[in-house]
Amino acid sequence: MHYSAYHSVDVINGEGTRCTLFVSGCEHACKGCYNQSTWRVDSGHVFTQALEDQIIADLTDTRISRRGLSLSGGDPLHPANVETILHLVKRVKRECPDKDIWLWSGYQLDELSEAQQAVVALVDVLIDGKFEQENADPALLWRGSSNQIIHRFTRE
């Protein structure tokens, strides 16, 4: 998997202070996308064990309290990303059980493959749906267009 950017401190992509990973790879090619540089699966940098370890270290750093991890892109549920993202979210849930995970995807919840569903089963918030320029609204919270849905999952 490749990624375009990692922010160890982010207050824009989800509630509270967070770590945010922007992965590479998106097949939706939404008109008006603000992050077109992430569409190619090989754009940016190779996601390494060192970066994964850094994400965990940042999430557990007591000097800056972070609420959780945000996964965006590109698309974290792109078929080229699913295996690595699943591994990452499992590790976050295991080693940082008090942190939440937010994920943005152009895929809709009811069209996910089994592998994509396995990732979504571990996230706390999914914002799904392609960005639609004709439905764009900068006043929307956590999403770019009104067709996108914020799913908040409660699990026991």
C-alpha cells in the first residue's frame, strides 16, 4: 500500500485531535475531487512497518491526547489497500482500545465486498459515498457533498 500523507496531529478530519493517514488509490475519480494526486495506487510513499509503528506510538503518546485515527485518501477501501488497512485497524483496536477509528470511502455501505466489510466491522465511523460536485456543500460537517452518509456504529 502507498500513502500520500500522514498527520500525527490533526483537528480537521474527525472529532477531537487525531492522527490522519491519507492512503493512495482511488477508482472513483469523482469530478471536483480535492485530492486527485492520491488516485494512483502507487502515488506517494510506501506504507512501512516503521510508519505503522509511528501511528501506534502517536496514538498512545500521553503528551498530546488523541481521540483516534482517521483514514482517508484516496480510498482506504480500494482493493489494493484493504489487506493493509485491515491489519492496521486490527492493531489499533488491540493496542489502543480507547481510540476510535474514522474512515472515508467512496464505496457505499451496501455495496462493500466481504474484505471491505471486515474493515468496516472494526471502525467506529464510516463516511461513505462518492463526492458529487453538484451536491457539494462546504457547510457540511465531515463530508463534502450531501449524498455522503455518516454512519456511527455502536458495538459491544
